[in-house]
Amino acid sequence: MDKMMVEIRSWMQDPQRFMQSHGLSVTRSMSKEGNSVFPLIVEGFLIFNYGPLNTLFDKRYFLEIPYEMCKLRRSSRVYVPPDPVGYFDGHVWPMYLKNRREMEDTVQDLVFLDGTQKREDMLATVYKDIQQMFTAV
């Protein structure tokens, strides 16, 4: 998490320079005042449970799916080494529930997305929300 904190802070100080130093093309959005806006999406399973990192976010989205769908999706992936028998039920799902409870108790302004919806619909929801934030800047 410390490395992620350093990377995000570096981006916050100078997004253009950060992007160039990482070989990324510099893309920007414009606020209604014509200022450059550089969105950064940080993705991860436990990012909201780490307080110092969580304070850096303007928006927070959590993709939730039911047990059956989560188990099915995980079983369709290939892990090296493979998950031991019973790993999902004995570790993955209980830790998901534990971390989710902690997150719900400590994280403000968390938007839950229904992971059973089509990707396009979830993307449209997030895009609209972020677009509204940029137009308010």
C-alpha cells in the first residue's frame, strides 16, 4: 500500500509529468471553467479498508455481487497455483464479508454498484456520476 500511496501522491502533484514518466499518453478532460482535469481510477479489493489511501479518493465505488455469482466467476479463472479445494468457501468469501463490514462501518460516501447488471450499465452509472463531479469543478 505504501508504494500505491507514493504513486498516487506523485500523480496528484503533477498528473501530466506522472503520465509521461510512466509512458502514458497525456489525456485530459476539461472542467466548465476550461481547466484541465486528470481523472485517476484506483482499483483494488481492499483499497477502502486502508485509511490513509481512502482519504485520497473523491469518489468511491464498490462492485457487489451475490455469493453464487462470485463463486462462479472465480471458478472460471485460472490461478497459478490453483486454489485448493474449499478455498473460496473457507477463505475468500468469509474475508470478503469481513472486509465489507469494516468498509461499511468506516467508509463515507461509498456507492454500491450491482455487479449483476451489464458492464455497460454500470459504466454508464459511474460515468454520469463522475461527469457531474467534473461539471461542478
